[in-house]
Amino acid sequence: MAQADIALIGLAVMGQNLILNMNDHGFVVCAFNRTVSKVDEFLANEAKGTKVIGAHSLEEMVSKLKKPRRVMMLVKAGQAVDDFIQSLVPLMSPGDIIIDGGNSEYRDTIRRCKELRPKGILFVGSGVSGGEDGARYGPSLMPGGDAEAWPYIKDIFQGIAAKVGDEPCCDWVGEEGSGHFVKMVHNGIEYGDMQLICEAYHLMKDILQMDHDEMAKTFEEWNKTELDSFLIEITADILKHRDADGTHLLPKIQDTAGQKGTGKWTAITALDFGVPVTLIGEAVFARCLSSLKDERKVASKQLQGPNFTPFQGDKKAFLEDIRKALYASKIISYTQGFNLFRQAAQEFGWNLNYGGIAMMWRGGCIIRSVFLGKIKEAFDKKPDLQNLLLNDFFKKEMHNSQESWRRVVSTGVQYGIPMPCFTTALSFYDGYRHEMLPANLIQAQRDYFGAHTYELLSNPGHFIHTNWTGHGGNVSSSSYNV
Ligand SMILES: *[C@@H]1O[C@H](CO)[C@@H](O)[C@H](O)[C@H]1NC(C)=O
Ligand SMILES: *[C@@H]1O[C@H](CO)[C@@H](O)[C@H](O)[C@H]1NC(C)=O
Ligand SMILES: *[C@@H]1O[C@H](CO)[C@@H](O)[C@H](O)[C@H]1NC(C)=O
Ligand SMILES: *[C@@H]1O[C@H](CO)[C@@H](O)[C@H](O)[C@H]1NC(C)=O
């Protein structure tokens, strides 16, 4: 009997929690797991007393679905996804929908969309963020793929997603692998946001010599400003936290950061596309440097830093400078992330819902923050906005922050504090606002050693080569046209 609104394959914690969340919102879900005993266990335990039903085979599962059939997979990325698709396709009809809610690489999602389209099966790749709790009570959902599927999954997706006010943190992202692409960049931005907070912490601790309770209070204060966000909030909690012995836990934690690779993938994609997503890149490298603990231990005894006198300035004013530096750097990071979206849209011919992306991240996920509402407003105002920094609101914020930001960076440098993300963000800002950069010299050098030619400011589009060593003069060249 066709009674289920949607089927969900994969009963690990994320899958189970999404099912229970859907059930809470009035949808009938059919649960399936390759190890079918898991289905019975789930029905007898976590799903006891709900409307969730189960299936012991894919055939049975499909037969229990209303049409168009909706099947969502939350299985391990890679081969398992392809295997399930292959088994499902013969059981489904044109117009039916397969959704991959796992952590697939966006290029795999592009491929699967292309493979399934001729068969009439609508494929959706959806980023799901917010961890186990998010899945249970309101994740951020980033679906993209075959747009024809959206009207049929919209109620379920927006129903179970996190809400900010009445607005769901879920909207249609765009074509093909764009949902998984957006999830990848979300994770990259998460790396950046975390590193920025770490740099602020380092400055407070080593320049201002603040103790952990003082720092916790500062982050609590910051949580009431433009920086109001999940990561600032948990940082306050972490700084306060005391061990069983009554002392603070944080300074006892090993200072080597791990990573699962999603930040790295954002940086690699940025390099591939030639988009300067410098802040996420630095955040990834900062984790790499942190993991060289043994080398750092040796080097710390041999390599000198600067001589400095203890901070004698206005501590409160400098704290406010740090807050503004963090805010300005964060604006740069999101600017760079959205630039990457713009380039991906061009590469793949996607029409991306930029304002919607900001809204999807506004709640439910790790980078959720009040600030994202401003990005949404910027794109609502001008959907084809080329760069966030050119939006009036963000322009004003940069102008208001820049003096603080420069003071923090220069003071930090004088004290020898590493600030890879604060500094790269400021360099990006200064680079982007310069009409003239020193790349004229790079062009001259390239022409000098490799006859790569250059253009004159006064005559763009016309490529010339100069005989730099001799007296042969210029050679006008159109054959070097690159
Ligand atoms: C089945 O459930 C287990 C957890 O009980 C999960 O680890 C696994 O990924 C699921 N696999 C599939 C293919 O459903
Ligand atoms: C941070 O602000 C939010 C409201 O925007 C609030 O719910 C939360 O409790 C605050 N957290 C801390 C640690 O102050
Ligand atoms: C550059 O000029 C020198 C001196 O006139 C000449 O010997 C040399 O061949 C020229 N090189 C090229 C690549 O034209
Ligand atoms: C080389 O090019 C420059 C710039 O166009 C021009 O001013 C100069 O006269 C040229 N020199 C020769 C020897 O052609």
C-alpha cells in the first residue's frame, strides 16, 4: 500500500534523526538500511510510537511510496551512493526523485544528475548541516539538482529545516551539484571563522594578558554585537569551562588541529578556478602548521621573536579594535566565498540563489550568524551584485572597521603573534581597492625572461615584446596573444 511520503536509506544517527524530524512534521517516512535488522531495531526503539514504517528490501520500500516517489539517501559518500542509485533506478519511474543527503563531492553530484536525466529520474544533491542535533531539530538544508524535483520536496525540506523567525533555512540552491558545492564552501568558511576567532583569542591572551574568564566575558559581549553567532557563543562557553580540578580546561588541550578535508577542497577548488579565496586557504594552512607540534617545540627554543614591552595602551580600546578586525576579516571571508560561487556559476552554467544561500546558513548550521541576514539583504537588493564589498552596507562596515583592523594587524606583527587570516584578509582588501597593483613588474619580468609579451595601459588588447637587454626595441606581437 502506497502510504509513505518519502523513504530514507541509511540508518546511522543522521539518517535516524532526519526521519524523526520528518515524522514530527507530519510526514510518513519509510526507513531502510542495507543491514535490514537495523530497520527493525530502529522501529522497535527510537521510532517506537511514531508513524515511521520500515521496509526489508528496496522493492518493498519503493512499493510503499506515494508518487512521485521520493527517496533520500544518507549513506557514505562514494561508491555506496552509486550502488544504491543503480539498484533504485529499475524500481522507479520517470518523474520519481532520488535525493543524496550525504557528503558527496559536488563533481560526483554533477555526474549523477547527468546520468539520471535521460532516464527521467530527478536527482537532487543536498547539503545537510548542523550535525546530529541539527538533523533532529532543524538542520540547514542546501538542495540543488534537477529543479523539477523542488516542488515535490519543498514542503518536507522547508518543514524540517531550521527556522529564523518564520523563514526556513532551506531554499533551492541551483542546478546539478550546486547544493553540494555550497555545502563544501560552508565548511571552508567554517574553517575561516574558527581560525579568525583563534587569532582574536591569541591576541587577547598574549598581548592583553587576559585570563580565561575575562576572555569568556568578552566573547559573551561580542555575541551581542554584529558578531552574534554560534561559534562566538560556544567560544565563550569553552573559555569558561573548568576541569574537575577547578582549573580551566582550554589551556590544557593539545594545540594541533585536525581536519577532514572539506576546507581543503574549498581551497583546491578556489585554486582551480583562479579565485582568490585566500582566507580559507590560510585557515587550512594554519591547521597544517599547528600539526607540526614537534618541530615547533624545537624551533621555539631556537628562533627569536621580536623584543617588545608589555602592552601599555588602552586595553578596552584595543579589545574593541580586535572585535572590529574580526568582523572586517569575516566580511572578507564571505566576500571571497561568494566570489567562488560566482565563478562556479560561470564554469558550470548554474543560476545560483545567492540570497537564498545566505538565508540557508542563517540558522541550523555551524556558521549560523545574524550577520548572514545582511548578506541576504545585499543580494535581495541587487541579485547580480558582483562583490559584497561594493554593497553600501558592507562598504560602510569596512570603512568603519579599517583603522581598528590596521592597528590590530600592526600591533600583532610587532608582538610576533601569527595572524594568517587577519593579515590575508587585510591584504585582500587593500589589493582589491587598488586600481594599480605591482603586477606590471611581473609582466615585464615575464616578458624579459620568456618573451611572454605585455600590454600597455594606454593600448590594452595589443601585445608587445621588448628586447630588454639589447637595443632591438619593441616587437609588436599578436601571435603571443594569450
Ligand atoms: C545502516 O545502518 C548503519 C548504522 O546502524 C549505518 O552505519 C550504515 O551506514 C547504514 N547503511 C546503509 C547502507 O543503509
Ligand atoms: C548569544 O546570543 C544569542 C542571541 O542572539 C543567545 O541566544 C545566546 O544565549 C548568546 N550566547 C551567549 C553565550 O551569550
Ligand atoms: C636583442 O637585441 C640584441 C642587441 O641588439 C640582439 O643581439 C638580440 O638578438 C636581440 N634579441 C632578440 C630576442 O631579438
Ligand atoms: C617601444 O614602445 C614604446 C611604447 O609604445 C614606444 O614609446 C617606443 O617608442 C617604442 N620603441 C621603439 C624603439 O619602437
